[in-house]
Amino acid sequence: MPGRRRGPLSVALVLLLALVSACGNGTEDGGSERPDDKVEVFSWWDGPGEKEGYEALIAYFQQNNPTIEFVNAAVAGGAGINARAVLASRLAAGDPPDSYQIHAGLEQTSDIKAGKVEDLTAMYERNGWRKLFPQALLDATTIGGKIYSVPVTIHRSNVLWFNVRTLSAAGITKPPATWSEFLTIAAKLKAKNITPLSIGPGWTQKHLLENVLLGELGPEKYTGLWNGKTNWLGKDVRAAFEVFAKVLAASNIKTFGGDWQSTLDRMIAGDAAYTVMGDWADAYLGRAKGLRYGTDYGAVASPGTSGVFNFLSDAFTLPKGAPHRSAAEKWLTACASLEGQEALSVKKGSLPARLDTDRAKYSDYLATALAAWQDPATVVVGSATHGVTVDPARSTEIDTALATFVEDRDVDAFVRSVAKTYAGYQPS
């Protein structure tokens, strides 16, 4: 039977149905599901001391998902600052990767409010992940009662690293227990033409600031700075900033260059004695540079913070509209796995976010960090610099005020600026 000729209305109807069908093949959030043969993951782990561990996690993922191509969209530098700028442009343009790195905590809030990431609570329930992570970490990852990321690491912010031989040659027998002790030691080091403290770009200065504040104010008042319970205009806060100004004066703040690795390079060379950096420094020193812990370099809790663990956590998300959603879920499953987290942490200088890691896998510095993290007596606080306790908007305000402070050292102007930012603040 010969086919009937279609009129213009019939043709239009067919085209409309085809369009609706094509739209219907997407995910519920409007993203399009492409063949599950690729996953693009966005991160800032592209430098020495970081990429080695990340490559181990990727290798674990590929071993378990050999048919999925892994696209490593890493952007190096600035503790994620550079990467987040690139990522923001992609998200704004409707071009999300399949997953991207973020710090667990209030750093997530802007993307959550903008509707850029999916709620992963159901995935946690389906896989029984809640029982795998410490409660402090779950609390930081949960925003508005929902979980939006999968943590893969635990890092300690409050670590003072030092060159063992430099200090020994200078007659310094033990690390400073307080910032007052540090300043006394700094005077001795300066007399020997040794820079007491190596520093880097703005984010490393902020990293130092939070740990000076923690050491001077104690964990309760430090935490209060970020949840609105500590008065930024109080005498104790101002006194802590005076100490910070003196610590900066003992650093190479006027001549720094490069990123965090450069701060460690100056310490390795013996040009500087100390630096305050997170424990990703251990991977750079012990693996990338082949140095020996305890012989070439050492580490202790930053001054005034013994018994305190200032934590941060790297995590991965599922963006709304992820092109390869099924593959992205498999990536997140690898991130949540014990094997994947251990492969990453042993080489990266971090601890797994999970509770059930094998202690025998960790030695030297990492063994001490794991013992502190798991010790019930340890006081846990969250890093402001690395997104646990400060949301992106306030973090930017602090960055601006800090950049000005580094130039003019006007303590009153800084605390007034941040006090205004936190006026009437109530954490969400």
C-alpha cells in the first residue's frame, strides 16, 4: 500500500515529537546522558607532591572501570584558587565537568545555592557511606540537611615544618611551643642571616594567619571567629593580630615568589628555617624531593596548637547536567572506597577520609597525623582558609582585607573590616 503524502502540519508534528523525545533522553536535572565511556574530572592536583597521589587514585578507578576514559582536567596552583576561577566560568557557561574537586564545608554553599551540584544523600544511603566517615566530617559536608560531596582526604592545616640541619647548625634544639617562643628563636636566626619563616602568595599568608589566631586564641575562640561567637573587635583578637604582624616581619614576605612548593624549597635550601603549611608538604618533601623525615626535615603542631587538629578535606561533587552522569557516579564510588583513598593518601601526604584505614600503611609524619586524628582527646577545629568554616563570599572579603594588611600592617583597619563582614552572622 503506497504511503500517504504528509502535509506541512504533519511534518511539523513529527519534528516536534522528535525534539521532545531528544529532550526526554536527558537526566532529570536537564543534563544529557552520553555513552558511559568517559568521565571528565576537574581538580587542582597538578603539581609535585599532589599529582602523584591523584594519579594513584585515577589508576585505581581505571583498574575497576577499564572501559571508561578518564579525562584529567586539572588546573594547577594556588590551593585551588586558579582552578575555581576556571571552574566558575565553565559552570556559568553551562559546561560542567562530570565531577569537580571542592573543599568540604562552607566552601560548597555558593554552588549549592546556585543549584550547580546534586544532592548525594540518596547515594550515601544506598551505599552505607554515612557509617564510614567521622561525624565531624559529615557535619562539615552536610549543608541544609543534605550531603553534596564525597570526601577523599583529611589534611591537617596547623603544621610547622622545619629544616633539621639548619636549626641544628644554628644551635636551636627544639621547635617553638608558642608564637612568643618562635619570635625569640626568630631573633637568633636573623642574627645568623637565616630567614626564620618562609612564606608564599596570599593564600599561604591566610593559612599562616588562621594558625596564628588558633595558637593565640585557643580552639573555642578561634572557632567563634567563623561562627559569630567571638567578637572580632575584642582585645584578645587584636592582640593576636599584633602577634601575626610580628610573625610576618620574621618572614620573607617582601621577597616571596612562586606557590607553596617554593616556600618549602627555600626551607630545603637552608635559606629559611620554618614554614607553616598543611601536611601535603610531607609528600613534596619526602617523595618529590626524596628527603628523610626526622633527618632532613621535621614537623610539629604549629605554635600554641598542641593537641588541636585544624582539619580540611578534599571532596568531589556531582554537578547538575554532568555529561556522563553514570560514569561520574562510578568515579565518586572509587573516591569513597577504602582502596582508592589509601592509594591517594599514602602518596599525597594525607589521611583517608574514612575511619577504617589500616594504620600499618602509614609511617613517619603520616603515622603521627593519623594518631592525632584518631585520638579522642584531640580537639578538632575547621580550617577557614580551606573552606571548612568560611563561605566563599566572606573568604573573599577576608582575602581583600588581608592583602591590605600585609601592605600597611593596620591591625585596627583589618579587624574592623572583618567585623563588618561578620556583623549579625548566623551560620546556615
